[in-house]
Amino acid sequence: MALRTLGTTSTTILGGFQVGVDEDASAANTALIQAIKSDIPMVNAALLTGQPRNLVNGAYTQKGTLVVPGRGVLICKYGDFIGLDAVTGWPILLSADCAANGNWVHS
């Protein structure tokens, strides 16, 4: 198995918030959370590029759980970051340690 690298095709920034810090009911956070989508298009179970994807309402709860569509539930801890890919609506969870000490920049 080969080691791969992963990055973006541009300098696009992920929209996101920090668990336990930014969880207010602001319109921006609510909109971000409501934009989480499944990677399975509404048409059928085959991943078809460009097809509309299902929104996943309630994917994040203030009890600290994040539903990764079709994959399961993650437990979010204080200081973790939840980002969202703007193109696909896919959620990305970074641990607080990874965000603070890894190769990530955040505001």
C-alpha cells in the first residue's frame, strides 16, 4: 500500500467552527451545519458526479456528535474543529490536537 498525500486543488478555505467554542446559534453556524450532505446522490446509490446530494439535517448536535453520512457517528470533543467542503457538503473533523499542532491553519 502506498502512502498518499492529500490537499486541495486551490487555496480554498473550509468553512467550519470549533466545538465548545463557536457553538452559538448564529445564522452562519446554523447554515453551515444544515449544509452537511451525504456523498450518495439522490438519484441512486451510485456516486454520480454532479448529481444533487441529500442534505443531512441534524448531522451535528450540541451533545457533541457528528453524523458522517453513510459512515457512522463521531464523538466530538471540546476544541475539535468541524469543517465543511463547500463543493460537496462533506464534513471533516479535526481533533483539537491536530488543529493546534498539525499542519493546519485556522482562525
